[in-house]
Amino acid sequence: VQLQASGGGLVQAGGSLRLSCAASGTVFGINNMGWFRQAPEKQRELVALIMWDGNTDGNTNYADSVAGRFTISRDNAKNMVFLQMNSLKPEDTATYYCSALIHRAMYWGQGTLVTVSS
């Protein structure tokens, strides 16, 4: 399984960005997909998760720091996950990693850098 993330970049505080991640390869039995981020000299942290379940939209989970500003969504048919980031803050600056939990194995994308200037 390979995860390809895209959509990072430089944006001013208050702006928006949309991240995309596509899973390819032998992709069967996805449990969830999500986004983590890691700022310099900090640990990787969960940003948002979306479940691959029977729910039409997928149950979601957000870090408190992004709830209400970020929205995670999915495209089941294309095995893709998206992260719409609004009202960005300088503290959102980090490398964002796409993740996928498939049959209890965790897969990671290569990371995409998001920089928010004040």
C-alpha cells in the first residue's frame, strides 16, 4: 500500500488549504484513514481520523486544537481522504502525514509541509 499526499504550501494566517491523500496498491479492508502532523522538535500528533464504515459520511474524530476549523472527508471509491483546513493559524505549521489503518497495519504517506505565516 502506498499513500500519496498533496496540497501543502504557504498560506497567511486566516487562510485555507486542502490536503489530499490517495491510497494505491492492494487496498482492501481499510479501517480508517487520517492525518497526523509534526512540528519541528515536537512529537507527531493526531489531527483527524475518518472511519471506513457503513456510515455514509464516515464517523470522524478531531484534535481539540483543530475542531471547528478543519474538516476531514473521504472518497470511498477512490480510496482517498481529504483535509479542508480553514482559519489557519501559525501554530498549525507542521509537516502533515496521511495515514491508513488496514488490517491492523498502519501505513504512512511521505508528508506535505504546511506553513502558516502570521
